[in-house]
Amino acid sequence: MANPKKKRREDLKKGEVLCSYCTAKCCRYFAFPIDTPKKRQDYDYLRWFLLHGRVAIFVEDGTWYLMVYADCKHLQEDHRCGIYEDRPQICRDYTTDNCEYEDDALYDKFFETPEQIWEYAQAVLPASQGRTFSSEPMSAREVVLPVLG
Ligand code: SF4
Ligand code: SF4
């Protein structure tokens, strides 16, 4: 059984596996890059994402990402993979060599609530685009739902 008690990576003994000391951080979310917001409507899409809860937006090295907090359905109570032999390729490709084991979820930018992204938009958009918008949602007539690709 995996032991969630934290151990420093450099203190691992020969043959020990780092995942045995982790609560499976990498199996509890997924994230993918999204277009960098440039205009008011872009920020309104991001606000829409964040209205759903259990999502966040972060920026790392200039790239914007949408992160969805969701435990994998095959993650077991002992933090091990329930389909290890049949796990998806992306799981196989991810190794402990450069994983987030000791990360503190620090990003260049991080937004957890719609209010945060809206406030940020108001700060960075030119006055002609953003400073005048209210905290109220856009009207239904203005909204065009984004196509996720
Ligand atoms: S790969 Fe890294 S983050 Fe994922 S379970 Fe193992 S130690 Fe934790
Ligand atoms: S399939 Fe296994 S390794 Fe992949 S996310 Fe789910 S529990 Fe983690």
C-alpha cells in the first residue's frame, strides 16, 4: 500500500518508488493549453469556465491552461492505479523524473474564481475594451459558446 507520508526525492533508497510516498497528485486533474485571451469576450469565456467550479486557469511560461480537478475513476484508495497494466499512454509517458511530486502548485498566474479573472481582465484590457464592463454576465444575445477542440 502506498504511504502518503512525504519523503524527499533524494532520500529514496535504491529500489524505492517515489509514487509510494505520494497521494497520486498527477491522477487528480487534467489540464490542457487554451488560447491566450486578448479581448473582452475571451475573458468572458474564461469566466464561464470558472463558473463551473472545480476548474482553474493557470499561466506558465506564457501559455494559458485550463485545469479540471477530477480524480481518475481508476485511482484506488491506496493512491495506486487500478488499471496499471492497461493505463492510457499519457499515464505511461509520465514519469517521476520530472513530475510534480514536490510542486506547490505555484504558477506565473493562477485564477480560481470568475471574480479573479474578471478583475484581471479589467486591469489588463485597454479602457476601450474592458474597463467599462460591469460585473454582470453578458446578455444571452452576446454569448457565443466556444467550441473546444
Ligand atoms: S508520478 Fe509523481 S506526482 Fe504522480 S504519483 Fe508518482 S510521485 Fe506522485
Ligand atoms: S489510469 Fe491510472 S495512472 Fe492513469 S490517471 Fe488513472 S489512476 Fe492515474
